[in-house]
Amino acid sequence: MRAAVRLAAWLYAIAIYGFIFLPVVVLVLFSLQATSFPIPPFTGPSLRWYQAVLSDARLTSALVNSLLVAVLSSLASVTLGFLSAWGFARFVLPGSALLRGLITLPLTVSYLIIGMGLLVLFNWAGVPKSLLAAGIGHVVINLPLCFAIIYSQMGDHQINIERAARDLGAAEWKVLMMIAVPVLAPAIFAAFFLSMTFSWDEFVISFLLTRFDTTLPVEIWNLLRSGLNPKTNAVGSLVFAVSIVLVVLFELTLLRRKPA
């Protein structure tokens, strides 16, 4: 009986992970297709389409744009999220529970709604569609996530360390930069990498708020409008690879850190 249960558990796990990762395996497999048609039988492996992607000026430009937007918007999100978390955790503010709820509210709102709202706001304010506008949109959706991660890691033991530093004459900015930031470094780095992951993959807001300079997900969508081909598979595989790297870094910095 126990053997049957164990076998059923293994079959269930294989089915679940197969359902999740089989499309990715097929995508990567046919990105290595040597012919021009991503259909069986498989002919390869070949790096022909990866070479084609890296030699495509529009795709490489979109890749650089995506990295730029992801890094800068994540830095802004982490900075604002850390300062917000610090304020709520260390100071008594009127209506703090309501304000915390308002900060995390975008986590429950569709990206489409946020993107449309930002588009209307930017049109009213005279802000043109650009990478800057897309970056602001990414800050709007990632700041609540960074705030939630960092705020959850602010414990009472850190308060005692900070109080000791103040008693020894440290200025408030020194307490913030030399005590709070190093202690919360794992949560800060985890928030940054997770923010980069979401920004790197984000399509809806980038599509609505960019025009000529686009990010990689938007450029992939433009390629898919002409049909599937191994080139789009290669681009998708590269996006997936970068996302996996960022998630692994998130795991190493937050979930695998040694207890103090």
C-alpha cells in the first residue's frame, strides 16, 4: 500500500512539473532547430537562430532597453520601498494601517488597468510614450512588492541594534545607512532581483507606454504577429534563461540565507 502511494505521488509530481515545464522544453528545443520551420522532426542542434537574434539590431536594441528599464526601475522601486518600510516600521504615523494598504494595493490591480491609467495620466500631463514612461510604470507595479518584502523582515532585534547606535551618538542617517541597510541587505537584494524579474518579463505596461524604443517582450510580440519561427523561439529561450538566473539569485539572497 505504501509503495502504491509513493508511486502515485511520484506520478502526480511528474505530471504537475511536466504540465508546467513541457512548453518551455519545447520552446528551447525548437530554438535549436536547424531548419526554418519549428515543426517536427527536430533537426539540430544548431545555434543558427541565436546568432540571428544577436545580429538583429532591433532585437539587440530591445534587449538593451529591457535591461536598462529593469535595472533602473528596480533600483528606484527598492529605494522607495525601503524608505517606506523604514518609515512605517520605525515611526508612529497616523493612519499607518490604511497607508500600508494603499501602498500594497497595486499588487491586487490588473496591469492592464494600471497601464491604461498611466497612459491617460501621461497624456494629460504631456509626457510622451518612451522608455522613461515605461520605467515609471514598472516602478508603480514593483514598489509595493519591494515594500512588502523589506517590511516583513524588519524585526524587534534590529530596533535594539539601531537604538544602541543612537545611544552611542550615531546620527539618524548613519543608523539608516550603516545599520539598517547592512542588516536588511538580504531582503533588499531579494526585492531587487524579484523586481528585475517582473520588469524583465512585463509586457502590457511596456506595450502601452512605449512607441519607438521598445522593450524585448514588446519586440517579441511584434515578431509573433508574422507567425512562429525558430527566431522567436530563440528570443523566448533567452528571456526564460535570464528570468531563471534572476529567480535563482532571489533564492540565494533571501530563502537560502543562513540564520543570524
